[in-house]
Amino acid sequence: MYSKGLNITFYCYVFMKGDKRERIIRILLDTPDGSLTAYRIHLESECSQPWALSYLKKLEKMDFIKKTKVTNVYGLFEYWLKIRSPLQCADYHLQSDPLKIIRSSNLSYALTTYQAENLIHGYLLPTRTDFYILKDQLDLWHQYLISNGLVGAGNTRIIIADPHIVKKYILKQKGYNMVSKSQLICDLLMEGGVAIEAANILILEWYSGVL
């Protein structure tokens, strides 16, 4: 599901080509009741107004939304998964509690997948700690993590994020920063396996008003 190795050049290309679409989808799914205006979505997504309006019209023609209200939650998540680009990530093995190490870093982050779901709902065993970081803090994170563990497949994974994920749309849970509701569900669906079951539970819980 994830591509190994960190490649900044590739990430910059992904941001230009794909992240603005994901931003709008994330905003829609985080506020699915239609209470946001198209103008507000343009501002929140930091996309140009003509492009944002054009993309909203495209999503409406695909029967995912009506104006800015999500009318097909499952369909929009499926579409989001189809347009996502491979994630750029790196693996580490931390020698003590990854959550405590991450929270003590004083660096920007947003937890996702197993740990984030466990903190919110407790369905999944947090066998791996995945979290998004900012591109400009990559070296700082690397040095910090190797001072607390080893490089290679283990219990922790960092993912380079669109700043929108880490800076704007985050949840706070038990003192930790986590991705938004829609981002967590999307990441769980992308992870596959038992994580899909957890994602479906969250969809039924969080989107009961629009399903």
C-alpha cells in the first residue's frame, strides 16, 4: 500500500498534481452536511476559486455531492482512493513507547491508521504507529527517531504529508494530534485487511446523518 523510501522530488510532483483534489474531498467529507459554501471550500483548500468551483461541479456531476453536501459517502471515499498517489514513507523501530516519543518531539505530526483508530475507537490493535510529517521537518524527524531507535521495518512509519493534513485538518485526542476523520477513514481503507472493518465502523458512526 505504501512505497518505501523518501523521495522529495516525487513528493513535490504529487503535491502539484493531486493534493488539491484531495484537499477538497477531505473538506467535503469532514463537513458533509453542506454547511460550507463553495467559496469557503475554495479558501480552506487554498486552491484558486475557478479551479475549486470547477472541481466541485465535477464531483456533483459524478453524483457524489449536491452543491457542497455529500450525497454518496461510500462512493466519494472510493473515488478518493482511486486518485491517491503512492505515499512516500520510511520505517523505524522505536525502542520505547512510540506515542510518548512522538509527543515529546516538539515537531509537527498527525497520527493515522492503527494508533489513531485505537485512541478514538479502540477496535484495532495498534501494531504499528503511522504518522504524517511536514516535508521541511524530515531531517529533524529522522535524527530524532534514530536517537530513539533504529532505521528499518519495525513499529513506526513516517509519511510525508501535504501541509493541509498536518496544519489545518487535525483532531486532538488524549493529548495527541491526529488526522481528520475523513483522512483517518481513507488511510484505514487504503491499509486494507482488518483496517477496512474499522473504517466501516467509523463511517457508520460519523456519517449516520448523511448515509
